[in-house]
Amino acid sequence: MLREQKPMAEPVEPSSAVWPAVEISPRAAKKIASGVLWVYSNEVESRDEQPATAYLCRFTRNGRAVAAGYFNKHSLIAGRVLTFGDAPDLDRLVTRRLREAFARRATGVAGDAARLVFSEADLLPGLVLDFYPPDAVLQSGTAGMDLLLPVLEGCVPHLIEEVFGHKLQGLVVRCDAGVRRLEVVDMFSRVCFGDRERLALATVAEHGVRVVADLVGGQKTGFFLDQRDNRLFLGSRVRQMPGARVLDLFCYSGGWGLRALREGAGHVTFVDQNREALHLLEKGLAANAVPPEAAEPVRADVFEFLARDQALYDVVVADPPAFVKSRKNLAQAIKAYQKLNRLAWRRVRPGGLLITCSCSHHLAEGDFLNLLAAAVAREEGLAQIVHRGGQAADHPVLLSMPETAYLKCVGLLKMKPE
């Protein structure tokens, strides 16, 4: 169980003029100069010893400041860069970074939910900020970013009001992602302000679809904003097949299937093994006034469901959680992706569509396409790629850090062999 508590990392006073030094290797200094924001533990040559697990620091080479950021003595990615050069005025730096990130998204936020900060891609490594008008969720994935939470909690509400014209009614801090285990740091979360019950059943707007999300304890920050553009692609195809039968696998709160229903699908089968997810789905179906006969929620393991299901669908969506947690289990994960897509492909009628995804950044796009080709070939099928998508535009990619590109979405048309 997650506990509401303070982070274990000891905050460093933002106005501190002297930050401890971490001397890094020539290779690390060269990487930082090319735009890489990570310093690995084996690239650290020496450092000023500090009592805290994580602390703000200057990254130096031969005593000269290369960058400033934070250091975690227990993490493989030991250092993360906040700015190039010497130690900054932290309060001013964070405010400027937020303002710049917001400005890049200002034209795309018009009452709908959006990601306002995407970690390294917005030069705030370890931080995610998602906006679910009238609420927001701050998510820290690292012990070092925990140090900045007091600054963030102080400036985020008024900056959102200034840039977007929305006064926040709720703000949640989520420090509960599994990646924090790699940082050897506690999981915690808290509601900074706002009604906890309302935040646990928040309504998220996405181009006319209303999805109910748990911003306090749901997956990620409550909803998967990264699939927005791919869900719109699904909607465009469903509009071309009125009354379509759709299968939404790993449906969570129903983002894909609710989009299909709005665009004219006749029936959607939603499958997920998580009871809380299906509870959110039921709320979402009601929020969109979906008639009972148009939707069937099924609580089941997706692989077991596909093994016994004999129905054919016009569209099958397979959007699983990340199967690849690390490079060492990549081969095993590829087998799981192949099995999933073979089973899903069997449920697509000839002329129908399979939309399949991977959010595993360790799995390259080329490898994903190769395993899909192998899966279709094993089923003696013929597929045409009609869509290749990635994460939504508010999840930008930092060119110098390919790790910030993680989402793959492929649409496969099941061609008729005759």
C-alpha cells in the first residue's frame, strides 16, 4: 500500500550558492556537451560526500563546471542534468523551464487534458506534469526530482492559471511509479489540495470523449494521454465502418473503446483483468451515455480471453502494459508480444483492422515491426500497414536522447487473400 508521507531525500535550500561537486569522466562530459542529460555511476570519478541519498550538485571535469543537476548515490543513472554550466538560481530555473514547456503547448490546450511537462524532453529530468482541467498531477520518478517538489508545488498552480487561464481546483503529487525502485527511494503520494473523492473519479476530456480517471491512485497519472493521436486514428477508421464490432484489449478505463463508440461503432467488448479499471470504465460508459447493449466489459486475463474467444471483430485494439522492463528480458518479452499479436490477429475479420502497440522503450520500432511480421506470417496471413504512430505531440522527443521516444502504434489491415 502506498503511504502519504514526505520524501526521504533531504531538500536542499534552493537559494544555496554552493552545490557539491561530482567529478565526471571525459566521456560523460562529452556526452553532456552533445545534449545527453544522464551520468551513469561508472562515469563518476569522484564527488563531494554528502549525507543525503540524493542532492543537488555541479558536474565538473578537471574542476570546471560542465553542468548542474542532481545526484543519487544508489542509482545506476547517478546524475541527471538540469542545466548546462554552473549551478543556477533553482527557483528561477524551474519557473523558466515550466513556462517554456507550457508555452510550447499553449495552442494545443483548449479545455482538453494535456501533458505539460515530459521529463528529459522538457529539460526537467524525472518530472511529469499532466493537466486534467481543472486539476493537475505532478509525478516525480527520481529521488533528485523529489528535492524540487516544494518549488514545483509553489509555482505550478499560478503558472497554469497565467498561461492557460485555468484556476486549479486540485493538485496531486504522485511519487509511486515502479521506476522509483531503481532509485532506491520510497513510494509516496499526496493530495496537495482539492477534494480527494472527486480527484479519484475525475472526468478527462479528449476531443468529445469523457473518460473517468483516478488521479490519486490510478495507473500512471490517471490516464494514458500519450495515445491521443492514435485513438483519433482509430476514430477515423471506425467512421468508415458504421456499426463496427470492436475489441478493446487491456482496456483500462476505456479510452480506445469509448472513442470507437463515439465515432459510430455498434458494439465494443472491453477486456481487462483489473477490477478498479473496469469500475472506471463503467463510470465512463455512463458519462458518455452509452446504451448497455453497445458495450460489454469483461474481467479476464487477456491471453486467456483470446484463447477461448471465437468471435470476429472489425477492429481489435491491443494496447498492453510494457512487457520489456529491462534489456535482459527483451527476448522473453518479444515472445509475449508475438503470442499476443498472433491471438489478436485471429480475432480480426478479413478486411478488418488490428491496432497494436508497445510502450516498451527497450523495444525498437524495427524490432516491433519484425515481431509483428513474424506473428502474421505464423498465422499465414497478409497485412498492410495503414498506420504508424507514436506518442502524442505533447510528449516530445529530445533528439539527443532516443530514450524519450518509447511508444509504437501500428495499424494492420487484414488483407483478403483471394
